[in-house]
Amino acid sequence: MTSVAVFPNTGKEHADDVLKRVIDFFKMKGAEIYLPQNEALYFGYEDLGTENIKDVDVDFAVSIGGDGTLLGVCRELYGRDIPVTGINIGTFGFLPDVEVNEIEGKLQMLLDHKYHIEDRLILEASVRSENGTHFLGRAVNDVVVTKGGVARMLQLGLSVNGYMVSEYRADGLIVSTATGSTAYSLSAGGPIVTPKVKAIILTPICPHTFTIRPMVIDENDEVVVHIAAVHQDIIVTFDGQESFRLLPGDKIIVRKAEHQAHIVKFDDKDYYQTILGKLWK
């Protein structure tokens, strides 16, 4: 029997209608369905709620939302060999490969194994301070060091593999995967990088000098961001969804995580077609 974990975004309009279609489809096919406990209660499917859904043995996962929802699912299922597909009810939707008018057809293709899986780089970051080194989190799109609410620029140092590469006076620095190159990094002037390229993108946010440009480095390189600013309002964020406060003197160490995200893609969707449809029309 096929088993599936469904992750609906409670903050998205029409998520309840889409969830009903997904549940009705899988019930008709005799599949076993799991929802996170809170979401199951919110949408009225208490019988499908599972408290520790990340530990449930399922064949694949379905996110209902936008890019952020799918990113969150990939982080939650980190280390599990579970393919994730997304139904797009968000704004851009670069990662979800299923539009609302395709739901039943694409879910049938899932059951028929008519898809391929793209393994995407995940970054992980730790902070090194006078109290030692502590793991902070993981990101599929980007790890961002930036200021909080204060308008003053940050002073940051950047090292790659132990070599000091540059010093920045800027609003922050984005350490992005190729998957995240069409997210915050793109808005900050970074390049679009196809996910097939095994790379990390370093994009300064509003740098104070024109000579500072984005860099594309190898995915196996280790990046260290030195916090040299004197004010206290500094944060590091993961996929724009999790954040931690930083202090002057801290060092953020970013490297390739051991495991990757496994994202379902269908053959009728092409990366460059998606770029054209989402960005240039």
C-alpha cells in the first residue's frame, strides 16, 4: 500500500479546497495518508493527524503551498530518503511542479512512478563564538547574515577554505545554493544558476562599493562570515523562515550538509521554461 505525508500551509488561501482534493484522490486509490497533527486539527482531519510525522515511513511527501512550504518540508524530512513534490498555490512557485489544474493527473503520475528526482544541495551553518561552536540550522535556498531593524551597514569579513577573500560594508551577505539563486540572491543582483551546477553563490546585499560582486564557488568549499560590526542588531536566517541573533565577533560557518533534498520533477516541466514563465512574462 502506498503511503503519503501531506503538508498543507494553513496560511494559504484555497489550501482547504486543494487539501480535500488531495485526500479524496489518495483515499480513492487506497493510499495511507498522514498529516502533521496541528494541520490535521486546523483543517478538520483529526483522524489523519500524526504527532511525529517526520519519523513516519512514507513513500513520498506532498506540500500544498508555495516555495516556502516545500522548503520547510525538505528541512523537516532532512536525512530521510523521501521524495517531495509540491502543489503550487503560492506567488511564484519555482519549486512546486504541480499547478492546481493538474493535481489529479500529476498525483496519478506519482503513483505510476512517472517522474524523476532532483537531488538538491542543502547548506548547514554553525556559529563560533567565545562560548564554542554551536550548530544553528540548515537551508535549501540560503543562509543570510543581515541586519535587523537598524539602518546601519554591517562590516563583514568573508573567508573561503581558510583564506580571507573580501571584507564587506553592506546590508548583509547571502550564501545561496543554486536552488536559491532565483530567490533572495536574485533580488540582490546575484546570478541565476541552474540546480544542475554544483555550486554555492555568495551575494552581498547592497554593498557600499561597486567593486564588490557576487561570487560562484564550489559546493564543497567552506564559507566563514566574520561579524565585525559594532552594533548588536544582527541576525542569520535560514530560508527566510528561521532566524538567530548574532553578536560582534561571531563567525558563521557554512558548508555543504551530508544529505540532500529530494525534489520530484515531471518530464513535462523544464527549468528554463519555468524561469521564462515565472520571471520574464
